Amino acid sequence: MNEPRRPDWRRYFRFLGPDVRADVDEELDFHLALRVRDLEARGMSPVAARDEALRQFGDYPTIRGAVLAIDERRHRRSTRRERAADMLTDLRLTARSLRRSPGFTTIAVLCVAVGVAASASIFTAVHGILIRPLPYPASHELIAVYAGLPERNITGSNISYWDWVSWRDENRTLEQIGLWTWNTATLSGTDDEAERVEGAQVTANLFPLLGVAPVLGRGFTPDEERTGGVVLLSHGLWQRRFAGDTAIVGRTIRVDARPYTVVGVMPPRFSFPERGQVWMPMPPEPIMDRGNRFYAGAIGRLRPGVTVDAARRDLDGIMRRLEREYPDDYSGWTAEVRSLQDDLVGDLRRPLLVFLGAVAMVLLIVCANVANLMLARGASRQRDVGIRVAMGAGRARVVRHVLLESLLIATAGGIVGALLVPLGVRFFTLIYPDDVPYYFTLGVDGVVVGFVAAISALAGLLLGLAPALRATRVDVNEILKEGGRGDAGGRQSGRVRDGLVVAELALSLILLIGATLLVRSYRSLSGTDLGFDEAGILSARVSLPSAKYSERDRRRAFWENAYARLAALPGVEAVGSANGIPFSGWNVQSTMTIEGRPARPRSEGLLVHYQSVSPDYFRAIGAPIVRGRGLTEADRDPAVQIGVINETLAEQEFRGEDPLGRRIKYGDADSQEPWMTIVGVVRDFHHWRLPEPVRPAIYLPQLALPWSTQTLVLRTSLADPFALEAGLRRVLRELDPDAPAYQVQSFEQVVWRSLWRQRMPGQVLGVFAVMAMALAAVGIYGVISYAVAQRARELGVRMALGASRGQVALLVLRKGMRLALLGVGIGLVGALLLTRVVERLLYGVAATDPLTFVTVPIGLTVIALVASLVPARRATRVDPVVAMRAD
């Protein structure tokens, strides 16, 4: 008798089924019995034969367990395949259902797309400005260092050269600290016309400290701070003016009419500060005393493990030592240290966080709107859902179908919204007056794509939540009753839809009130009496090369010739100049002493804004002299110091006294500075920025103190001030090709650009508010329209019993107004609480401004009324005969 083969267990797996345990036991016992019988036939005893069979079969429980485990895995795989097949079937059915309702699908997808695009656009700005690290290695270690005088409420002041030297040599918390100061330079000597570009003077360690190296050539050496004569170019300037010539390193170019050797080209997009294009070494030991803190800025890099607070304490300790050694220069002054990113972000943080909250409200309104549409759509298909449940579909299957529908809509809306994000980011960048600074990167990257995916998934869950919950409460018996009209449970469903519309209106009102407050704030600020007439003025900055105009007489001659020739241009009414025009960023101040007044500590001294202006400057900007006289062409003797003060200085320091003839000087009474005699008082005008008040100021005769850099001001009778630009450039080119005009702009542009931070919140929040208002109007229109459709039979009965069309319309409008008033009431409470968030962004408008809190709710109520009128009018056209027909 042939020996039976050992069983191949794999071929028995197919026998395993629902009763798998019994099948396995039976199969194993059958083959074991065969083997025992075969061994007994060979002469073994029954016990020996069974032991041998078990030995040949192996560990019986192990085999049995393995077979059962394999079967369970097969069962799980089969279950997963079945579930995947079910899911795929549901997905196909859902997609087919959405295709059959193109109107609903299009509106829902577009609503979600708007919400996703708005959310992602603001997130891109928040991520690029507040979250993304600066484009420097280990940027979290970089700090900005300033000086402050708390007693005088002075913060963020620049520092003196000697402050930096002391910090550099004595600190224990910084790896390095570099110094820089603004600078502009005239490039000439090439085939192109002379060009004035912005840049900076920097210490040799500043760019290595930032972790930025030239892509061509090298940086500055410490020796070049003393010798000078070298320059670094930006990548953009190198490409634009020198055609990307790789031989530029080592080449000599003319900068400010002097030869400079190009030692390197910086990387693409690098620009320091903000729009800098050319850099030169900072000369050591400038001729300025320790107390002159309007000279330069400092950037440092922390040692590993050192915090910003530790660095502040360290540098402030050095200031305290200097205060003991130089009490006049350091009394009350402190060191201010903040992270470089926080310093660059500045006051943008609060508006961006407000925008993030506002866009979250818009997204909630979008989800409520689409959820309302889905509820209405689901109510019209209640009969189909009831039939599916009656035929065996589980409620989980019905809920899954609803959630799949919402997720499909959200996915499609997310894709469309992602395509719209670049447009939203572009809108945000247009708010910046000079494009977004290079250190803020606003663009779509992996983080933004991930945010779009997450926000789309969240939107899908939110807009499907209410319809899914509604689907779990399906009453099959009620739905399938004869004559049922597909709105079983409609009262409860209607309450949910009404609640969503009320929420939309409340959120919309909050956004509208916030946007209105910000817009009114900006209008109040921009309507401030500036003290000068900005219309019809063209300004241009001009810098004379120091190599050619080192003598005072040469500078004076150039400016006098420029005034005379520019005044002769057609349409010019007056020509003037100043160190810096209003709202241009020029804000040089110094402590002053009034003759005959007791000495005051330097920290409590009179702080006055000062600058040199030409004789016709006040006439050119439209600021009249209110007392005494203005500056004249005869005021050119530097030995006879005179000045014109503003009304604020006159009222603040000469209360009840005549300031004319009084004398004032820089510093304290013992300083070596000459006394200046006050000859006139000019009307107050805002110079620094709004909403800060006018500060004390003194204006000195520019012909006596002719600076190398001035801003020309041309008042014209022409409708467009820029019609003078060509003539202005021609005159300056003829006077000196190395002194071109730059920063050419009208006064209106200067003022408008200075207010962009105050204008931005209202613009962005205004867009969101309009979106929210439109969505809320669509939402209330949809709810009232659906209510009219559902109550068509009731309305028909009413009309058949004698109700007039007006009564029917009033019945419909009453529902719309009830929802509107409820939403407005809740929104008012929310607005009163949330306007505290924007309170610090407001100027001249209270956070609870009565006009805003009255007009905006009335306006939104009117919009809701208009949205209800169309369905109300449709209700009046219901035909009673048609409406009362049986199903």
C-alpha cells in the first residue's frame, strides 16, 4: 500500500467559511485519522500510530491557529474590498447625483471656492509675514537693537556710533553686532544716464552676521572701513545697469563722482534695507558725539542658547555703566532689543490676526450657506431617502452618502479656490505702496497647499454636518405615507435652515460693523487738516556728489541756480526745498535750550524737529507765516543764525510771550553751538506721520546752511504736476549730470503712501464684509424661496379662501424680517464684544460709534428685505387651483 502524501494545508483554505472553526477542526481530524489508520496497517499499535501521526503533522494547535489567522486575514481583506466597493459605488452615485443638479453644484462649489480662496490668501500673508523665518540662516538668532528714553516716551530710536562700539566690545551675549545707516548714491560714468539708487553704509561684519555672501566676488574687509573706495552691487542693479557682466568684480565705476572698485555682487532678491541696491563700508569714528542717536541702526546675532531678554539686560547694563561715565549723554537712555522678525513685522501683526479672524467668519458663512442649500436639496429628496432605508439601506449608509456629497463639493471648491489664491495674494501685495519687502515671501508653497487641503476638508465636514444629522432622523413611515409631499419632519429641518441664516446674518453684521469702523477711521484720518495744501505739488529728491560740492559756496550756487531755472518753467508758481518734505520719513530732532530759561536735565529737555528750508519753501507747500517774517534770500550768512518756529513750539514754550527775537540753541546753554534768533512763526503742519500730533519744530535758512541733499518742491498751476517732470530732469541734467532727480512724486502720492498701514485694514476687511453680505443675502433669499415652494399649497388655500395678494406677500416678508431682525440682534451683541479687537486700529472713531451701530444694522435689514421681496412676489402668483391638486 502506497504511503499517503502529507497534506498540503494551503489547498484546504478554500473550505474555510462562516463556520471556519468547525471546518478547520473537521479537516485536520480527517487527515490525522487517515494517517493513524495507515500507520496501524503497517503494524503499529493505536497509541504509537497516533503519536507518530501527530509527530509527522507537527504541532496540531499551531497549525490550527495559523489556518484560522490566515482565514481571518482573508475575511478582513474581503470585508475591506466589499467596503471599498460600496464606497466606490456611493461615490459614483453621489457624483452622478451632483451632475444631475448642475445649478446646485455650481453654486455650492463656487461658494466654497470663494471661502477657501479668501482663507488661503490671508493664511499665505500670515504665514509669509508672521510665521515663515526670515531668509537668513538661523534667523531666529537675529535681533534689532535700538535706544529708548522711557521718560520722554521715545522708543525705537537709532543709536550713536559710540553706543555700537561699547556694545560690540563689552557684550557677553552676542556673537556679533553690526552697524548700518541709510545712504543713497549716484551711479555715473557708464553709457546710461546718471542714476540715484538707495543703499546703505555697513560695517564689514554686517552681511556675514546675517549669513549672506556675495554670489560674485567678496564682501568688505575691516581695513576697507578705513580706506573706503569699494562698493557692493545688488544682483538686480548688476543685471540692469551692467548687463550681468561677470567681469564687473574689480572694475572701477563712478559713485557720487568718485572712483569706486566693485568687489562683489550680492545674491538675487537680496535688498538691504528693503530697497537697497548699493552698499559701501561705514567709515569708523564719525564726527558725532555720543548723544547723537539719530545716526544708525544695529543688528546682532545671539550666542547659542541666549534669549532676547538676556541680551537686552546685557546691553542695558552697558548703558548704565556709560550713564555713570557720561551722564549728559546717557541719562535715562536704555537699550531696546527685539527679534529681527518682530522688528520688521512691526504693527502689521494685529491687522493680520484680525484678518485671520475675519476670514474664519467668512468661511463659516460659506459653510452655513452651502449647508442650507444641501438641507433644502435633502428635504426635496426625503421620499427617495425613505425608500432606500425601507429597502434595507442602513442609516450609516445614508449619512455616508450625505458626507460624501459635501466632501465632493468641498474638494471641487478647494481645487477652484486654490487656483484663485494667487489672485488673492496679488490683491494683498497691491496694498503695499512699494511692493512686498524682499524678506517677506508671499507665494503658494507646500504649506499653503496643505492649508488649502485642510481647510477644504474642514469645510466639507462643516457644510455636511447639519444635513448628515438631519439624515439620521428620517421617519420612514411618515415619508412613505400616501400623499406625503417629501417634507416629513419639515418643521425641524426648517428650524435648522432658519438658524443657519440667522448665524450668517449675525456674522455678516459683525464684519460689516468692523469694516465700517475701519473705513470711517481712515476717512477721519485722511480728512485731517494737514496744515498745508498738497494739491498741485511735485517733489523730487536731489543729492550733490560730495567730491564736487565739498565747499559751502558751491552747494549754495547750485541750489540758487536750480531755484531760478525751475521757477522759469511754464506752469511753476513757486519753488522751494527742504531736507525732507512732510510724510517722507525725515524726522531729525535735537534737544534745544531757550535763552534765559533754567537748565533742564537732558532727558527732560526741549526736543525739537529741525531742518533747513529754502526761502520759498513755505509758499510752495502752502503753509503761511502767521507772525513775524519768513526766510528770505538775504538769510545766507552762517554767522547770523536765525530760524522760524511753528505754532506748537510757540504755544508750548512761550505761553503769553512774544517768541520773536528770542534765542534758542542746540543742546544745553553751555554747548558751543551758536544762538539762533527766532524771526517768525509758521502755521502748524503735520510733518512726521498721522495720527501723531504736530511736534515742536524750527526751520533754518537753507542758503546759510546748504546741505548736499535736499527735496525740491514745485507748486504748479497745471492739472497734472507730473507734467513738470521732464523739465525738472532736463534742468538738473544741464546743471550737473551727476545730480539726477530721484523719488519724483506728487505731494498727494506722498500723503497717500504714508497712510497705507491705516488704509489696509479697512480695504481687506471691507472686501470680506461685502462677500459676507452677499452670501447672507443669497442665504435669506434661498430660505424664503424654499419656504414659499414648500407652502405653495397652504398659500393657495389662503388665496382660495379670500386672502389678498398683499396679505400673502406680507406673510412671506414677515418670515424674512423675523430672521433678519434676529440675526441683526445677535450680530449687534457680537459686534459690541468683538470691536474691542479693532479698537487699537481706530483713529478718531470710537469702537462703539453710534452712527455705525445704527446705519449698518438698518442697511443689512434693508438688504434682507430686498432679498425677501422676490420670493414674496412669487408667492403672490401662486395659482390656487394648481397648488391644491392632489399628488
